[in-house]
Amino acid sequence: MSNLQSLLCLELDALHSKMYKCKTIHLRYSMLPEHKDFLIRQSVLGVYAEWEGFVKKSVSLYLQEINRERVSFSNLHDYYISYQTDNVAKFKSPKTKLETIAKLSRELFEMYKGPVVFSTAVNTESNANLKVVNSILKKLCLECLATNYESQLNKLLRFRHSIAHGDEGIPVKQKDVDSFTLLVQDLATDLALSINYGFQDKVYLA
């Protein structure tokens, strides 16, 4: 078992433990019905937070392992060069000042002179739906998550946004929490497999 695989397994074990807590903590103790209803609603926020956190952590672990390989610019797959360049240049934020462009040009030159050290910060745009997650995976030449997850994950996000913004229009039942925790566990397992297979196959190399 590789170091990355071991780390991903640890993250999965931790996620499963947290999912169990999210769906059972309000069942384990005697409490007033309104307190139980409150915890059920809040558990949806916890389920989503753990999913987004797992996406960031697992991709970050993957990039850390690639950094340990000390891969040079000339040996990297074009997509990985683009991924890292975009992290530095931030193409969505136009650069117009000559001083900024000059500084950026120097940073890019220095970055690609030796082994490339990838930024391990992962931007999920605070909206880790299937489109966002698969966009990250595509940029890293990793296998995307199955499209049949999309509607279920969108439902989780819809519930999460509603609760986070104080909208009580969507009732949350135990069956919803059970469904969300199972969904996140399945998604996380598939994501870990995608990352592990990509690392084994060295998809980051030219």
C-alpha cells in the first residue's frame, strides 16, 4: 500500500466516523423534540462540511505526494502545467499593471526552473457539487465521479444552502440525513479511488 493510499484510507475512516455521528447523535440522547429537530437540521450542515473538507483534503494529499516526486517542468503533463500556472497567474483575475505582470512573469520563470512544487490549496468555490468536483478532477487528468450522483448531491446542497441561510421552508427528516450520509460516503470512496488510481498510473507525467 502506497503512502497516499494509506493516507486516503485514514481520511475515509475519519469521514465514515463523522457521518455516523451526524446521523445518530440526536438519537443517542434523551432530549426535547424541538432540540432533536434542531440537531437533525444542523447535521445536514455537518454532512456537507465533511464532504467539502474531504474533497479539499484528498486532492491536497495527492498534490503533496506529487511534490515528493520532484517532477521537473519538462516531465509534467500539459494539464498539470496549466493547473499550476493558473494557481499562480489566477487567469480569472485580469492583470493590467505592468509591475504586476513583471512580478508574475518572474514568479512563473522561477517556478519552472527546477522541480515544480504544486500549491496544495484546493478551491471548491464553497460549492462542492458534481460539476465543481469533476472540473478539479479533469484538470488533474483524474477519472470523474459518475453523473448519477448529480441529483442527490444537488439535493444535499439545496438543503445545506436553505439551512445555512435561515430558510426553514425545507423540512429535514431522519431519512434525509441517512440518505445524505450514505451519499457522501459513496462519493468519498469513489473520489479516493480516482485519486489513488491516477497516482498509480502517474497521469501527471507527460
